[in-house]
Amino acid sequence: MDLSLYTGTMSLTVDEIGVQIRSPNEELKLSWQATAPATVGGFVIFQHGGHDRTFIPSRAFASDIAAAEFLDQAVSWWHAAQVPHAERLTRYFSDRDRACPRCKYNLRGVRGEACPECGESIRLESLVNS
């Protein structure tokens, strides 16, 4: 059943930080800690919240192979997000130049969860979304 006439166009974007789901009525930005990708039958599913799920029919992809590759990438990012925040930051800053939001110190190579220059707490999600 095609419900697009009733629900409007929906889009889903995934990246190393999480999942963004947009519909005419709402926009959800979910970190990988708040959602889990899976596949059931002919659908790629993102579970979020208690019982909330977003279903993507496999036919929305160019092919079954494209759907499988999409799910594999999402699962890879999900697994990477399950490591402690400090380790995720260390991995992120190992090869990137990003400035501290407060003092503009280059955070490349920083280990830990605070800027070594000013002590500002560093949240990966806020850096990537800025």
C-alpha cells in the first residue's frame, strides 16, 4: 500500500554520527546510540525509541545489492558508535583538523573528552552538526 499521498515525502539520511529522518510533519535526528538498523523481509528498518521504527522498502533502492550495501554501512557505523565516547573522539580526531568551539584550538590528535587548551567538554555530535 502506498501511503505517500497521506504521509507526504519522507527522506532518510545516514552518516557516521547517526540517522536523520524527515517527513512533512517532523524531523528526527538520532545518534547511533539511539537507533539500531536491521532488515526484515523486504525492508530495511531503523528502530528508535521504545517501539518506534522507520521502515524503508527494499524497492526504494536501485537494487537488492544497493539495499544490502546501505544496510552494511549503517550497521558498520552503528557498531563503531557502540565504543566509549572518548575512544570515538580519539578516532575522529586522529586525521581531522577541527577547531574547539570555545577557543578555536586545533583538536587534531587530541585524546580525551575535553579541549587541552581551554577545558571545554567535546561532544562529537555537536562538532559534526556545526
